[in-house]
Amino acid sequence: MVLSAQLGAENMSSFLNQHVLVLNRLWQAVNICTAKRALTLLFEGRAQVVYNGADGSFNTYNFNEWHDFSQRQPGDESINTISFKIRVPRVILLVLFDRMPKKEVKFTRHNIFERDHNTCQYCGKIFERKDLNLDHVIPRERGGPTSWENIVCSCIQCNTHKANKTPNEAGMHLIRKPKRPKWRPFVQVNLGFQHHDSWKHFLDLAYWNVELGEDPPS
């Protein structure tokens, strides 16, 4: 591929590894890729650059349009190829993909704490993780499985009081029925990334419009 060859011929600039926000065809944030990957998608016609203009509107550019825009308004962060200079895109729009990717949440201790918000599911108090146990709602000795639907966070005091009883037998009540998280919207898994200012609109939009705990419309 011509573009890949041109980019590959350059020194490995840090710009090529910059993070780029990926939107699906419905303008929903679905992924993060490198600038090199974004430019490849752009060159192949599978994506367009989304750029926030001076008037606050969002404009889209195909490869040739983005190339021309880069010549007219060269930015501080640009990549030099053999024959031209092109600005690093910060947000791209996939022209065909219109789904939200589903990501299974691994059944780990960390993710159980995340699901239960470090809160004892019996007394409702928040604790540091070192002061929380994982409790089998139906005790293992009674056939209770080690699963999302039968494991909850429990403080030491509640865990000790419940012992090997069911909540009903111990006179205790769960504040929330445990369940398997179906998936995590992209916005919930990207928080570790230091993102560009131009992402804010799309991340905020996704944050406020994704129905919590439910699958998005198909």
C-alpha cells in the first residue's frame, strides 16, 4: 500500500502512535486506534476525519480533502511522508460500521468490586477493598456456584454474621441482586487514556445517552 510504504519510510514519529477516537457511522464512540491506523483507514476510504471547525460545527473529510486541508492549514502535529505532509487526525468516523462493540467483562475479583462499587451488599456501606470480602450468597457448602449471580462484596462484619447461612436464614437482605454485567460501553473502558480535547463532545454524548446496564439498540 502506497500510504503504508510512505509512512513506513519515515522515522517512527511519536505522532504515528497518538491516540485517535473512532466513531461508528452513528457518531458513537466505539474504539481508540493509533494515528497510523486512522490514516490507513482514511486512505482506504473506510473512514473520514471529523474536525471541529472554528464555528463549532463538526465537518468530515475524506483522504483527499484532509490532505488538501492539511496543506492549507498545517497543524503543529503533522506527519511527513515522502511526498506530502498530513495532519494527525484526532477523531475519525467509520463510514460503514454502525454497531456498538460488546465487551465481555471478565469474572475477576477486581471487576466484582467494580460492579458493586466497593459497597457491602448487605449493610450498604462503602469500604476500602482490603476491608471487603467476596461472599457466596448461597454458600458453597449448600451448592452455591462461584458466579456473577452468586458472588457479592461483603464487609467483614456482615460476612462473619452471615457465616454459612443464606441471607434469609441470617435475617439479612441484599441491597441489589447480583447479576452478570452484559457489556461495557466503550466510554467506560477508555478512561485510562489521556484524551484530546476534541474527544470531549463525543465522550460526554456517549456517557449521558447510553442506558446503563442495557444493550444498545440493534
